[in-house]
Amino acid sequence: AFLAEVRKDLEQGMLSPRVLNDPDIHRAELDRIFTRCWVFVGHISEISDPGDYVLRYIGEDQFILVRDESGEIQLLMNNCVHRASPVCRAEKGNTSHFRCPYHGWIYKNSGEWNGAPFRAKAYPKIDTARWGLRKAPHVDSYQGLIFACLDPQAMPLREYLGDMCWYLDVLFGLNEQGMRVAGDPHRWIVPANWKSGAENFVGDAYHVQSAHRSLEDIGLLPDAGGASTGNFHVTLEGGHGLIVSRGFLPEPHYGIMDYPSEVTSTFDLTRFDADQREFLESRYTVVGFTIFPNLSLIHAATPPEPGLPPVSFTCLRQWQPRGSEEFELWNWPLVWNAAPPEFNHASYDASVLGFSPSGVFEQDDTVVWRGGPMVGRSAFARKDMKLNFEMGLDGMSDYEPRLDWIGPGEASTSAFGEKNQRRWWQRWCDALASS
Ligand code: FES
Ligand code: FE
């Protein structure tokens, strides 16, 4: 009944703040969203050699993302099938086997049971095929991004991503060499609900003129107000959505995706179809996206320190639920394998100054998201308070369909709307309502 009310509210441009703190909703999200959707677990460059592994999360469950001896990528639950102890306690490394610290059971890096102390006496008849580590039934990657799905009945990853594949191509497929992570992901706890981050990155360009206004004052952001007028939305099926813009750094030194010529000279546009080439050559750029449920991207250009010229950077970020009132933010700055090292350094520095635990944009954003749990737990508010989601409903704002859009999805003329956000929340309702 509550979900029916949320759906009806969304159609009218409203949302109950209960969704941002309720523990029962949180439990339902773990049961119905994180065990059924394709969830991002890492970048291909984090586990390039056999035996490489990193610890990752789907919802609140911990997994080992590992490349096994045969080169296959596996996602193994990090809990022993004997008494559930975590078998791997290092955040990353390289190993052929995992040995449980409790009684010493040993698993191959493919997850298979491989032995136990005093095996001949203790387990002479164990069914070794039965007692491996639990593993995700589906793991697949697209443009270097690895996703896993815990639902055996899942649709294929490409179908789940749908039209987002087109945009992942233009973001990550600009050359054969591709991108890699610039070190380990940054991670830190934010006192807010994970959905506030996912919703912000799916379409909220409107907050920039206010939340990030001080960055204009100190010279890190040339035109905070331009974020709503210059950016626009692309709405995709499946709750995915993008914030798109048109390059603002001056030619001829800057070109495709706001990269300078020493980087664009490494790009190979013959890899794309005619529409994707037109997108890139017209200097459209993806500023941000959210792939339902909790993976987002920021691709922007800011100075690596005040006073220097802006440098383009790209970060993947994930909103990991930790209870209903906190999330862990994971952030992976990415660099181009074929770009000059000096550019990659400057790009990393620009991303850290803006988006990281100490990031100036990040602090602006995370502090305002605290309001969700506050009002969700308020006895006065939770009964009947509604949040306003009206912007862009039925011509109520300067927000029209962009009829000649060259890419897939429905594009808008500006970011003075909340269609992407409403669609994200509708998808959230669909996922929670599925039996
Ligand atoms: Fe792992 Fe006993 S809990 S070996
Ligand atoms: Fe922001």
C-alpha cells in the first residue's frame, strides 16, 4: 500500500521522506533490489592477472572479486561454508587459494573446496563439489566495468544496461587501450541514505547554482548557474539516466569530451557508429549518470588547484547502503592508459580536489543529503510530509523534449526538470514491488 502511494505521489510530483530512513524499506531494498539487479563490483583493471582479488559489496554482503587461475572473473561470497567466518581479510592481493582462519578449510580462487586440515580423518567423504564458496550466478563486464547479479533468473547484462551501453561506449571506448583505475577506490561513510546520491547523479544539475556556489567564488567553477541552463537530461529505460552537456573548454586546444589535444590525439573515432561520432564531434559530453541501482559517474573539468586551467577527469562512484541512515561512498578516479602521465596526474588531482573524502564538491553535496534521514525519522514529518518533485511536470517549467537528439533515450532541452529523478524512483518502486 505504501508503494502504491509512492507511485501515485510521484505522478503528482511528490515523495514521502520516509523512503530516506525507514529500516523496513532498507531491508526490502536488500532483499529485492540488491539481490536481483546487476550491481557494479569493480573495474577490469583492478584484477588484471590470475589470482588478483579485491573485496567488494553487493548491498551489505561482502564478496571477493577475483580472477581465477583460468582467467575467469568470479564473485565469491567472503564467508566460509563451515561456520561462516570471512575467509579473506585483506582488501586486495594476489592468491591461488583462500584459507579460512577458523578451522583452516581451503578454497581455490575459483571458489572450489580444496581441502581441510586432517582431511583424511575429519572429512574422508566430503562432497567437494557441493562445499565450495557461494558464488554470484552471473558476472559480466561492459567497457571495463564489471557487474554481478545474484539472481539466477537475471536478464543478460547488456539487456539490463540497455541504451546505457551506447553512452558507455562513447565514455570508455574512445580508444583500444581504454581506461584504468588510478589506484584504490576512496571510501568513506556519509550520514545520509544511499538513494540521495543515486538520485542526485541521475539528473540533479539544478543544485549546482546553490550547493556549489562557493566554488564559483573561489574560481573553481566558472559558471555555477550554467549547470541548469547548459546541461540537459537523457532519460533511459530501466531507471538509468544521464546529465549531458556540450563541451565548454575552448577549441582548438580542447576537443572531444573536453580533453586537450594530447589526449584526443589518442582517440580513434572509427570505433563508433555515425551517431556516436556525431555526438563526439559535436562536443557533447556526459557530465554524470546513474545506472540503477547505485553506480554513478562524474565527468567534469575543474582546475587541479585554484588558479590553474581546468583538467577533465572521470570518476565512477557507488552508493553502498550501510543501514537506512548511512551509506559508504566508494569513488574510483579513472585515467586513460594511452594519455601522457602528466595529464593523468593533473586529472587525478582535479578529481581529488573536487570529488573525494576531502573533495570540495563532495562536501557540499553530502552535507545537504543529511536532511533525508533527519526528516524521515521526525515524528512530526514522517506521517504526512511530502517532498516536492514537481519540476518539469507537464510544461510546468522551461523543460521540453529535445526532438532532434542523436543518441538513444528521451532528451530534454534543459536541466530544469526532475524527470530522471522521478523515473529513478519509479524504477525503485517497480523493483520493490516485484515478488
Ligand atoms: Fe571456516 Fe570453520 S569456519 S573452516
Ligand atoms: Fe553536486
